[in-house]
Amino acid sequence: MIGFYTLFYKELLRFWKVSFQTLLAPILSSMLYLLIFSHVLETRIQVYQGVAYTTFLIPGLVMMTALQNAFANSSSSLIQSKISGNLVFILLSPLSYLEIFLAYVCASVVRAIIVGLGVYGATLMLFDTPMAHPLWALLFVFTGSLLLGSLGIIAGIWSDKFDQLAAFQNFIILPLTFLSGVFYSIHSLPAIWQHLSHLNPFFYIVDGLRYGFLGVSDISPYLSLSVVVLFSGAVSWLTLWMLKAGYKIRH
Amino acid sequence: MAAAIEIQKLSKRYGDLLALDNIQLTIDTGEFFALLGPNGAGKTTLISILAGLTIASSGQAKIMGHDVVADYGQSRRKLGVVPQELVYDPFFTVRELLVIQSGYYGIRKNDAWIDEILYRLDLTRKADTNMRALSGGMKRRVLVAQALVHKPPVIILDEPTAGVDVELRQALWQFIKQLNRDGHTIVLTTHYLEEAEALCNRVAMLKQGKIVVLDSIRNLIKSIQGLTVQMRLSCEKLPAALQSWPTSSSEGFHYFKMENYPQIELLLAMLRQENIQVLEMQLQQPDLEEVFVKIMGAQSLETP
Ligand SMILES: Nc1ncnc2c1ncn2[C@@H]1O[C@H](COP(=O)(O)OP(=O)(O)OP(=O)(O)O)[C@@H](O)[C@H]1O
Ligand SMILES: [Mg+2]
């Protein structure tokens, strides 16, 4: 237990010491997205009856920022440790693979929640952001960042170099996030794209969070939550299995 | 009581390369043991398997009776490893790192021991310095410190003195000797054979993944018969009378091999007879290096 707590604390300290890049920068950039998109699209698009586009956009942006940072936290920490070689100190220790997994994932979740709250807080200064079901919102940020934190561990372990990690991020994480309906409702898409969107786990996370904020969503939050929990469970299981087998870290 | 380290039929294969070939080795508690061998012999691979960093292809290993795979929690608690590579975490200061490392082993309040290690490794003044700002030798001392935070009964040091200055090397060995006297089992690898000779009681020599020698230093040195006399003479070429003496020469020195001390007189008499003067002379006692060179073959000895 002390082992897990120490590694978790170390991971928190790691991003906290560079919070300018790890917390402030992502909050700032999503605010820029928000200002630009709302300025351009506010008057042209209305997704739900009586919901302004900016209001629609905010939960999507909160979630996008949270997910990206959850992923970035575990993946960058792992690949840095791997490349600089200091992962050896964790591998030499009696920490179990479960403890290692939980420490990295929890740190990811904490960072995701901080930036998520940061973006939400920042929007409150400018807009009248609603919060219909805060518990639902928190639940989706939590499960979503759990999923992305796990994916980050997988990517960090799998990549041997920084550009492989970048590829993972640019070709898998980024498209899945952008196509998850952060900027639009999938109901506005042609039928085929609507079906494809339903295969994207990130869609359920974003839609679920939107329910938390707005009280309306494309699909039932219970269904979304089930899908997200299922995916998080499966990816966590895979991550644990990789850690247990020592895939790419114990030769 | 279980042996400190017990290795049975251990092999490790990397593709076509057999890095470790059926290693069989038991190291008792309290030993000061040297693992020697040329570059690429498999020393680090063997240590990595004991530490759980590498998974053996076959065979098994135990630390203080705990299997390194099946019972890794216990075996790692009993083991402290100083890795060969100079690795560090640039995010933290020396003290932060040691506190964190203690935590990994489940130890929460470790300040007294951390202060002691810092003092013994002459790092006290650098305790609150970021790792990035340390010199190479200091980083290596931190590696040693990290391996000791949990007071492991078995300590393995993979070339701990590479890049460390003379003064600290002395201090480091004093500290390690103290730990050994306190009952810790010490295993080290080094390319400085005089270090191994001065410190250890037993050695294993590895060559291409196999243990080729396993014996006490005393026995090994005894196994080398005779001594060598190194001389600079007033003539370059040896006269015919001395041609039958087992010799070699390099850099202006002649090396005369002999079985015992009385033969020195014989040699000197022959030189006098030939009217050759001795300009310089030195006796060379057999040492571990000689044993090593003999076993490895002069070709495979690489400089550290
Ligand atoms: N991860 C790996 N993948 C493939 N081959 C490896 C790997 N690690 C080590 N080897 C090979 O195994 C052999 C033994 O290497 P090892 O590092 O154990 O040697 P060593 O005795 O520690 O040498 P040195 O004195 O240079 O440290 C070498 O031929 C090396 O190239
Ligand atoms: Mg080595």
C-alpha cells in the first residue's frame, strides 16, 4: 500500500513540478478553441433545441482536454522513464504490477480532473455554463480518464521512441477524440458516419459528459456509462496483462 | 539457512545468442563475491535476472531462498542492485529520490538511515541538489545510495567504481566492507582486478555465458606457479645462453619466468657471466590479473 501510494505521489509530483506545461497550457489552449469556435459558429449552429452552440461545445472541450491529458500523463511519464532508463528503479522494487498500474492510472485521472475542472472554471468566467447533473459529469470524467490513462500506459510501454508515441497519439487518440462529437452532434452526420461514430468509445464519454452538463444527450447516459465502463475494464485488463508479462520492459 | 543467492541451471537466450549457458552458482550469506569476465561475458545479464529485470529462458534463481519470479516481492526486498548504467530521474533532488525509493519498498520513515547513507557516500552537501546538477561520479554514488535504502541483506554492485574518483572509491569500499562485516552479502563486478583481489574472498569468472572458474582468490593465485622477474638489461637481445629460459619481452623489458626464488640467483649469475648489467629490476608476484589473463586468453581481455 505504501508502495502504491509512493509511486502515485511521485507521479503527481512529476506533473505538478511542471504544472505550467501540464495544467495551465492545456487549459489555455482549450479556452482558445472555445473562443474561436464560439465566435465563428455561435449564430449558425444550434444542436439541441434551446441550447446555444457555445454551451453545447463546453462539455466536449472539457472532456477532450481531460482525455488528452490523462493519456499524455501516463504515456509521457513511462516513455521518459524508459528512454532515460530510470524505470529500472520501479522495476527493481517489489511493487506489484497492480500497484504500478493503479499509481499511473490514478495520477492520470487526477491530472485529467484538474484540467477538466480548470477548463470548466475558466468558462464560468465568460459564459453561463450549466451543470445539470454534476455527479454524472464527474463519473464520466473519471471513467473516461481511466480509459485514457490505461491507453497511455499501453502506448508508453509499446513505444520505443518518442516519435512512435507521437504516432500513437496522432493516428489513434487524436482522430478518435475529434470524431467523437466534441464539436458537433453526430445526429447532424450522414447515416453511415453516425453508425461509425457508435463504434468510437470516445463518443460515449463525450456524450455522457454532455448529459452531465446539459441534461440532454444523443443517447441514454446509462448506455454510455455501460459502454465506457466496459471499454475501461477491457483496456485495463490488457494493460495489467502487459505489465504482468513485463512486455517490452522486462526483457 | 538459505544461501544468499542460489542459481540453478540458468540460461538466457537472446535470439541466436546464448548470453548465459547453464549457470550453476551458490553464494553463501556473508560472502564478498566477485563476478568477473570480459565485456559481453554475461555478468549484467545474470544480475538482471536476479533482480527480475530480465526473465531467464530456463532454470531458476533464488535470493535468500525466495524465487526471483514466483516470489518476486520477497526476493526484491532482500536484494539491492547498483545498475551498471548511469541512470537517474531528473525531476528530483537526491533526498527526494531516496525517500521515494524507500517508499517503493514500503518504508515510510527512513530519514535516519538516509542521512547515514548520504554521509557515508559523501553526499550530505548534495542532498538537496537536483539530480541533473550532479557530476557523473556523484550520480553513481546516488545509485549506490538508492540500492541501500531498504538495507538489503544481499547487495549486488555492477561496476560501482566506473568513473568514480580515487578518494571516493576508497571510501565506497570502506563502506561496502563495513556492510559486509555487518553481515550483508556482497557481489560485485569490476574490470579493476586488483579491487576484486583486495576485497573479495571468492570469484566466478564468466566467459561467453559460462562459468569457467569458480574458486577462492587464494586458491586461484596459488594455482599460478612461480613468479616473474621484470628487468631492463644493458643489452637489447638476449645472448644464446639465456635463450632457453622462458622469457618474453615488451617495451624494452625482459620478463623471466621462474618457479622459485633461488632461481633468481641462477639468472643473475648467468647474466654476470655474459657481462650483462641489470639496469632495472622488479619482482612480479602472481596476481588475480595473471589468473584472469591466463583463463580468458590475452586476446579477450578488454580494458575497462
Ligand atoms: N537486451 C538484449 N538484447 C539482446 N542481446 C543482449 C541484451 N542484453 C545483453 N545482450 C547480449 O548478451 C551478452 C552479455 O551481455 P552482458 O551485458 O550481460 O555482458 P557483461 O558481462 O555485463 O559485459 P560488460 O563487462 O561489458 O558490462 C552480450 O553479447 C550482449 O550483447
Ligand atoms: Mg555489464
